[in-house]
Amino acid sequence: MGHQDSAGSGTTSRSHSRWRTFHDKFVVEERYMDPADRRGLYRAAIILVVAGVALFIATLVSVLQADGLSAADVPVRDWLLGMRSDAGTAFMIFLAVVFGPVALPIIVLVVILWWGFAAKHAWRPILLASAMVTGVIISQIILRIVQRSRPPVEQMLFGIDHTFSFPSGHVLGACDFLLVGAFLVFSRHSNTKAAVLGFVGAGIGIVLAALSRLYLGYHWLSDALASLSLSLIILGGVIALDTWRTARVPGERITGELSKADLPQD
């Protein structure tokens, strides 16, 4: 009888432990930081949103009026046409596949699932997933409203695409994944050099993603600029939301039961 009670108690304990682990994933982490640092995050979020909105409006107006920023579309396309080579085309096709509608969602899903299971809290993986989904929804809405034609199909090197081109979904997906991911990773570390290198790497990835779409003949330069501007808005929103939900300054109460380990030392 005692043995049965012990076995039952062990099973209950394991079930409770599993439920506790699952529950803890969705307890948002809170962290203490200097008031100046928190103000800096809010300031950065506002700057990113304002800059993104301004760049998007300028790009959209130039596309609709066929002047301004979009005046560089044809010269940039012609320059890239003259740069084409077998090796360059193979590399650009590789980039297009990596940042494409099949491979990139798989990469994002793997990263989010791995991060969600490995981390004590799932707040940041959920934020990354939300940013990616938001980007897809916004781009699909704008595509159907603007209905901009792509470059001539005879210039396309990786199959023919008759869908609309403004903004570039490939570039927006790359921007959201790399920029938001870099912020969510490095915002919890005090190593400034690592953060700078992380964002530099994200910038290089974005340039390569945009370059591949232009080189292969599927987008105009202004399409890529529009995608970057939308991603800046999304990044600013993520920074503001993450800061509002997780950043506390000394004197404010920590409400997350698993965040008490982050209390500042006396």
C-alpha cells in the first residue's frame, strides 16, 4: 500500500513538474536596468518608427509619382544587369533560396522552436514570431493596394514571377528576422562589441538579400527600400513593447515570479 502511495505521489510530482515547466515558459521575464538605459530604448524605438514611416512614405510617393527615390530604379537595374556572371548568378540564386518563401520560414520556425524550448522564458521567441507574422501580413496588404509591376520577365533569372513587387517579401522577411532577432538576443547582454558585430552581421545579410532580388531581376531598388522601412517600424514596435513589458528601474516592483533572480544587488 505504501509502495502504491509512493508511486502515485511520484507520478503526481512529475506531472506537476512538467506543468510547472510549461507554465514558466509563459511567465514574462522582467529585468532591472538604469533609468537612462530604459529611456534610451524608448528613444531608439521612437526614432526607428519615425524614420521607418518617413522612408516608407517617401518611397511610396516616389513610386506612385515615378520620381524621387524611384528614379534610381532603372540605373541600378541596368548596372546590375551589366554585372551578371555565371558565378554571381549561382551565388544570388543561393541567397534567393535561403531568404525565399520556403527556406526562410523553415529556418525561422526551427530557430523559434529551439529557442522556445531552450530558454527559461518564451517571451522573446514569441516576439520574434509575432514580428515575422506582422511583416507578412503588412506586406501582403500593401502589395494588393499598390499593385506595382515587377521588372520585365525576360530579365528574371530564376523563373517567371507575375505577382506584384512593392514591397519585397524576401527583403522584408530577411530584415525582420535579422534585425529583430539581433535586438532580442543582444538586448540581454552587456557586451557592446558583440552587439555591434551582431547588427553589422544583420546589415550585411539584409544587403545580400536585397542585392539578390535586384540582381536576379525580380525587384526594383525602391521595393527593397520600402521593405527596409517597414522593418524599421516593426523593430521599433518590438523594442517599445519589449521594454514596456520587461524593463524595470530600481524602485519599481518586479511582478514576474521567475524574474526575482534579476533583482539588483544591494
